[in-house]
Amino acid sequence: MEQQPNKFLKWIKTSSTARMMMIGFLSFILLIPLIFIEDLIRERSHRQDSVINEISKQWGNEVVIYGPILKVPYKVFSEKTITNEKTKQVTTEKIEHIKYGYFFPEKLDVNSTINPEQKKRGIYTTAVFNSNILINGTFDSLDFSQKEVDAKDILWNKSKILLKTTNVKGVNSLLSVVINGKNYGLSSAATERYNEYGYYTLESSAVALKEIRKSKKPFSFSLDFSVRGSKEIRFIPIGKETTAQIASNWKTAKFMGEFLPYNPDKISENGFNAKWKILDINRPFSQQHFGELPYLNQFDFGVNFKIPVDEYQKSERSAKYGFLVICLTFLVFFLIQTMSKINMHPFQYLMIGLALLMFYTLLVSISEHSNFLKAYGIASISVIGLITIYAKNILKSIRFMMLVGTSLSALYAFIFIIIQLESYALLVGSIGLFFILATVMYVSRKIDWSN
């Protein structure tokens, strides 16, 4: 007795609707490994950040300089009422408190020379540096009038110079501040060694400020030291007039912060020599503070020496287009299959989809040892070649093989262009997708979808 063919299997093989449903199902199934690939890229990126942070921690973290600042103690008094339990007599006791006024320099001049170098660990590279920093300036207006403090209650001779920095580990020279020709050593403060803002506080011994103030003239200071750091160096412009100059032979530095250099010739083929000039009117904080110092990092300026490594970011952006690449590639094979009446098994679609996913693992692994352009080229050529040769065997046609190869080449070139663009990525992507849709509509205009 002759066996009747299975109607469902016949419908799967001959119906365009069934093929579309099958391709859609496979596309969504392939989303699962695509998600795992995106997680792998993020994991490798985090691993890179972890290694770089470990190198920075051992060598010396980023450097932020906040100071020097003059710290002047003064007395304030409060009254405490005491009642005698037996006699009910009420007396008043005067209690003395010590508070501090903080004064910023009248003029602040920063001159820094940076000598960066690269440190490698495994496949990861980061930038570290040695810096020589010379800070000069003057203090002038030390005004307590707004606090209504009696002159005799200002403890001028117990004043100290403060320097705050985020990196004391990298300091590799003795620190001392010279005030009117006299040296005052800087050491870790007994209190507030490390505060919530990430600053270490260094302070001098007591400055004989009473004698200095007798001249009623601005008194000068200078501070010369060297410090090791990584990633970036920044300064806070606390001078009423702040000038700064940072020079280095590093060619890929990035200027950062609230203020940018004013000199147009700051970058040359030998490195950079950047200059800043910032006045008190340019930033919204005063020259003196009472009680505690404000957090002023939002007004800093400086230079970033971090090596621009964006391979993982570009790979992650590539993977975000993975579903689009899979769908468009399946669409090309579906149109060829529909127009040529060539049968393709779901397993063959699955193999093509897995080959497309291999592109991203190749891209990430090769880019870790080379640049993104070379990695993208090798990965795309490998995958396009593999799928094109596979298409030749299942479609049995040189013409269809060339169509698949050309389509994939154009698709990967299109994705690469979008990745390189930032401001125009959405515009170019939208226009490209429009032309892809128009091409598909034109090619499929005469296909009979009634099956």
C-alpha cells in the first residue's frame, strides 16, 4: 500500500509563509547566543578596566592638586548658663572655641612638566607619568571683617599652609613650602588625613604670620615637588588670578575640565605646551571660607593621558547590529530561495546564522591583539568567505554565490561606517536602511506570495 505524503511537511517545504515563520523563529533563537556574546564583550572591557586600575593603584592614581591654602585659627566665644542647685543662683560662663578661616592665594602660578610612559600587563596597556610641579604665588587679603572677630582673637602665629591632593603615594620628593624665604615642611595632617572627597591633607608647621603681616605687603610662597601618577593631572584654580602651564612630549593628550588652554599653538608634533589664565570672576567661589573648605573639583582643569582604547566599545556597538545582520542575511537567502525554487533546510539557515555570530567572537579576540580596523577586516572577510562558499554548495549557482558575497560585503561595510560615525550615525543608518528596504521591495515586487 502506497504511503501518503505528510501534508504538514509538504506545506513546510513549499509554502512561503512557512519558510518565513521558520526563518523568523531561527532569528529569535540566535538572539540567545548574541546576548551571551555582548556579555562577553562587556566582561572583557571590565577586565581591561580592572587591570588598568590595578596598575594605577600600584604606580599612583590620578593627581588632583588643591592648594596651597592658608589656614588661620581664631577664637569665638559662647555663653553657658549654670544654675546652682542649692542656692538657685544663676551664673554665666564664657566658653572659648577655636575655629578656622581658610584663605586662597591672591596670585597662583602653576608650572608642570610631565613625562609619561606606557605600562603593559598582558594584553592591556595604560599610561603613567612622572611630573615635576612648581607652584608660586602670593597671599594678600586676609580679611576677618565679615566674621566680626576681634583682632586679639586671631591666632596669626598658629596659622598653617595646607595642600590637598588625591595622590600622596606617588609623591617622591620631600614637600616643603617656602614663605618669604623660610622653609616650612609639609606632612600628613593629624586630623582629616583623608576626607570624603578623596583628598589627603598635608599641612605645614605653624607659620610666623604675625611678623610677616607687620609689613602689610603681600607675602610670597613657593612649592616645588615631583609626583608619580596615572591617567590625568588636574589643578583647582583657587588663585584670584591663576596662571598655569603644562608641558609634555605626549601626543594624544586630552585637555579636560571647566577651563581649556588659551594658546592656539598648544599642540605640536613634539607634544604639547598648554597655558591657562583664570580669574576669580571666571569661577563662582570666593577667596576666603570660614568653617570648612568647599568641594571644588567641578571647577578644575588639566590633562588626561589615558590611552584611547575603544576597541571594546566599537565591538559592543557592532554586536548591537547583530540581529539586523542576521535578519538581512536570512532575507537575502529567503528571496533567492523563493525566486529560484531552491529548497533550503532549516539546518542550513542555522549554520549560516552561527557563522554570522562567529564574526563577533573573531572581532573581539583579534582586536585585543591588534587595532579595530584590522580585526574588523579579518573577521568580516573570514565570515563572508565562509558563507559565500557555503552558499555556492547549497544554491548550486555562481550567480547566487556572487549575490550573497556582494550583499554581505555591502552589509558589513555599512555597519563599519555606522560604527565610525557618532554625530551622524542615526542619519546614515536611517538612510541606509531606507535604501535596503527599497531594494527588497523592488526585488520582491513580482513574487507570487499566494503559496
